[in-house]
Amino acid sequence: MSRDELSISTWVAAAVFALVAGVWRPRRLHWNALGSALVFAALNAGAGIYVLNHFSDSRWSTGGEPPLSAPSFSGTPVVGQFLGPLDSALNGVVGGVNEFLAFKQALPVALDFLAASGWALLVTFPLAILAAGISYAEARRRTADFEKYRATVDLLQEELEQVKRQISSGNSGR
């Protein structure tokens, strides 16, 4: 998967999550928006960590600097056989420099993903406050409705008791 495909897949996964959650719980759109922002943040953080863990992968390089190669001193006439250990040491140093260059090229890609994750997390704070406020308002409305229905039931029970008393007093008078 290329860098662009990885970036697009985080957006697509968050959008699919939002759509599925919206269809599954359409009355909880505020929580669905928060959830999809968190999914987007998590996927981007995961992509950034993936890039950093696989920094030597050629997908993250911009192609600007080719990898370095160490010259071989073992082929030198007369003293070449004594320079063999220098070849292995030089190859180790060049390998370390190549790893550093690969990391240097992968770091901006990883930081792009981590920055997108950070921005998504920044957006989740107001979304969380908004979702909590909406849920609190809904809970208060449900409580008020329940109290209204409870008062109606109590009134109807009282009227039923009055009707029962009237019926029982009317039956005893005959």
C-alpha cells in the first residue's frame, strides 16, 4: 500500500464507520461523529507508527538520495588481504548511514500521519463536549417526560379510586 493509499484508507475507514454507525444508531449522530473522529485519529496514529517501524521501506522515500555503498579495499594489490576487516567496518558504517537516511526520509511521512491524528484528537474535544451536552439535554427531557407521565398515572389512579368508592357507596345504598 503506497503512502497515498494509506492516507486515503484512513479517511475511507472513518467515513465507513460514520455511515455504519449512523445507520445502526441514527438517533445518536453526535456520538457517531465523535466515534468516527476517534477512529480517524487512531488509524492515523497507527499509520504513523507503522511508517516509523518500517522506515527502511522504499515506499516512504522521495527518491532524492540513492543509498550509499562502501568501496571495497580488499581488492587492493599487496595490502588488500589486510584491509578485509576495514571493509566490514566500513560496510557497517555505511549501513548505519543508509538506515539514518531512510529514517530521515520516512520521518516527514510519519509526522504527517501523526499530525493528522493530533488534529483529529483536537477536534474530538469540542465534539465530546457537544455530545455530552446533547445527551444531558436528552436525559433531562426524558426525565421530565417520565415525571409528566408519572403525574398523569398518579392522577388517573386517584380518579380510579374515587370511582371505586362511588361505585362501592352506590352499591351499599340499595
